Amino acid sequence: GAVVSQHPSWVICKSGTSVKIECRSLDFQATTMFWYRQFPKQSLMLMATSNEGSKATYEQGVEKDKFLINHASLTLSTLTVTSAHPEDSSFYICSVSQGPNQPQHFGDGTRLSIL
Amino acid sequence: SQKIEQNSEALNIQEGKTATLTCNYTNYSPAYLQWYRQDPGRGPVFLLLIRENEKEKRKERLKVTFDTTLKQSLFHITASQPADSATYLCAPGDSSASKIIFGSGTRLSIRP
């Protein structure tokens, strides 16, 4: 299956800091990537669909100015959590897909802890 | 609104038995349904995809069924092993978009 690399795997920072998370598709060009958030003992919640060369599509209730997504190339999407606060502490995971009816391939996630 | 329910939050099974997990959906007519496995602190790993015109799909010890009348998918692991212990997620999807929405997940524990 596709290999997806996510970096960093763990971030601890102070409240008010902005944090950037990278998601790379290593073995195919991905026009679409997805960003999810997962709180402890809960399922993955889709935050947004990242579209190469255009604006991301955010799910209802997700603040686009808070969670900035940039998908400038076919192999890289970034998620920036701006002015992070303790309630933003979570497990953030990206995925890539080759299209509808196709499996998604996930990165290993980034655990974000805001003090 | 669309709703996806996995029947139990946790399931404990004796090694060697068949584990059966349930995924029910409402207000939705997915074109396909996927099952993923997630281990603690890791991203989900794709297991199987079944399309609406398929009743059943198998892969080694795994079997998935898809009943569009009952709006339900069943996921079976036969001859279960402790290494099968993980959280299993179902994710229906439609043919017009790549995005999928995950169910709440079932945490499966296989005891030796």
C-alpha cells in the first residue's frame, strides 16, 4: 500500500504557539489528502479535505482560520494549528487516497500537547 | 444527518473463536464500505473494501458482509489470535467523493 509520512510524531509546546504538521505521500502523487483529529478513546473526526493547488474544504464546525491547510505540491500537505490552546491537544492524522472507492492510507499521526 | 454506529465499544473473545463486529448506518446509502484496524498511537490500516453490489468479501481469516437492505455490515475474524487485538473501524463512502466518515470503533480483545 501507499506510504504516508507524517512529521513530527510528537509536539509539546506552550499555549499561544503555532504548530505546523507535515504530511507526505511518498510513493504516489496525491491531489487529495485528508486531515483527521482523534481525542482519547474516540474515533477519527474528519477536519478537512486538502486539495492540491486550491483551498481546502473544511467540515462543519472546524475553524478554517484556526487550522490552516496548505497543499502546495502533489506530495505534501501541511496543517498549521494557529495560536494553539490546551483544548487543541489531540492526535492529528493525515491520509491520502487515489480516489473514490479506493482505500485511504494513513500516516502514523502527530500527538500534539499544548501546555 | 448521517449516522454510523458500531455495535459495541468493546468486545472480549477467547482465542480461537470467531469475532463478529457490527456496523450500522442510517440516513445514508453508501456505495461502498471499508474496514480499518487501528493500534494504540498509530494511524488506521486498511483491511477490506466491499462495494454495494457485493454481498461478501474475504481476505485470509477476515470476512466482510454488506446488507444494503438492513443497512449493515458485519466484520468477522475467524480463528482469532491475541495479535488481532485492536480497535476496528468501519467507514462507509460514496462514489462521488474520496472522503469517508468513520464509525465510533469497536475495541477487540482476544484473550489467550
